[in-house]
Amino acid sequence: MKVLAGEQAIPERPSLLQRMMRANGPMRVRLNIGLLLLIVLLGLLAPLLPLHDPVRPNPLNRFKAPSLEHPFGTDGNGMDVLSRTIHAIRTDFALAISSVALGIVVGAPLGALSGYFGGRLDSVITRITEVFQGFPQILFGMAVLAAAGNTMVNLVLILAFYNVPVYSKMVRSVTLPLREADFVQAARVAGNSPLSVVFRHVLPNTLVPVFSQLPLSCAYAAQMIAGLSFIGLGVAIPTPEWGSMIQLGANQLVFGKWWASIFPGLALFISVWLLNNVSDLFGSLVVRRA
């Protein structure tokens, strides 16, 4: 609490984490964010951990059951499942975050321009985003990757392609009531150009709902990456990726060799679940703020 000389104490604005704890309870916030950060930290530190080489095949070790040497067993190429599951965190999270970030960088300014100026510009941007959302994403992704190649760059661009309209429409809906807000009118009176008003005053005030949607978008992107990799159009083996790992071990489930697909499947499930929970925590702040 800040105290000015001869004046009453002015309470400090609570931090984002403090507001989340008030809205959802400290234990729930700490548990979900802590577990998610632990997973991310594991992925970042994967090259430094004492793990087996995640991309070195060993035909003599194909589908070995979990043991002290290989706690998660080995896959159809004799590669250590634990090492590949942990290294896959880097792959899946990097692709998901990159695609969502690109979608925000393109979509958020479009939404702010559309909502602020209205008129014909609003109609054009709205129609284009609706056309984008009309394509079935999985079929579009399959077609593009089959034609252009299943590279990581193409995968990021496809996922970003679908994140652009999501964030454009979200920011537009937040911008519409902001056009007549006092601080926006003050910026106009001060002589700021329309573009300056949009990018310096309107757009920064749309970031709260954007950040609440970000973990959910990352969760959806991670599922899409895994799904495309599962059908052979995403990240190619031997690069560690949960979807391709699940696909490699799926045919062996009926023979009792469950570990090759179950462990990466659990990693994907837990990561998506935590991302959804964190998105709900941010969403509660948006509701309370509204």
C-alpha cells in the first residue's frame, strides 16, 4: 500500500496472479499453473536431462516393456519412450505457441481496425474471416500438407490461418464499445491520428480477453498437431512428437504393448487439460472485469 505525504493511503493494484487467486482460490490457481510450468520446464531442460537419445533407433530394443533402464519402455524403432515423450514437449508446445502467436499478431490488429472504423472495412474483414472459418480445418490441413509437404513451417501456417479469424472477431467485439470510451475520445481530442488511436489506445485494452483465449487456442493447436501427425501429415518421425508416437504404438495395443502409445497419449491429455484449466482461470477474470 502506497502512502503519500499528508494524504490517505492508496491501495496498490493487485497483480494478475492475486486477482486470479481471489476469483478461483489460491490452491486451484497454484496447482494448475504450477503443473503447466513444470511441464514447460521439463521440455526446455530436456537436452540437459540424463535421458537416452530421443532420435537414435535400436532395432534390438523394439517394444521393450518398461524397466529400470527404460521406465516408459521403447517403441517400434527401439527408441526410449520416456526421452521422446519429454522431448516432444518442446516440439508440440513450440508449434502450438508459434501458430497461436502468429494468429494473434495478424488477427488482433485486423479486429481492432474492423471494430474501430466500421463501415465497408468492417464488412470486408468480417466476410473474409467468416470464409476462413467456413473451411473444415482438419480437411484443409490434410490437403495443404499433402500438397505442400508436411514441414513444421507449413503446419504453423495452417494453424495460424485458423487462429486469425478467432482473434480478429474477438478483438472486434471488444473494440466496438471502446470507440466511445472516454480515454479514446480524449486521444482523438489530443490530436492523435486514427491509426495511432487504434494501435496505442484501443488495441492494448483488448488484451485481457486475448490472453484468456490464448491457453485454449494452444490446447486446440496441440490436439490438431497430434491429430495430423497421427495420420502421417504432421511432424515426421524420428522428430519426437506425441501424435506420431501414439500412431507408432497404436497397432501394438492389441498385442499388450501399451506403453508406446499410452505414455505420449497421457502427456498430451494432461497438457491439454491443464491448458484448458488455465484458460478458465483467465476467463474468470474477464467475467469479473465485465
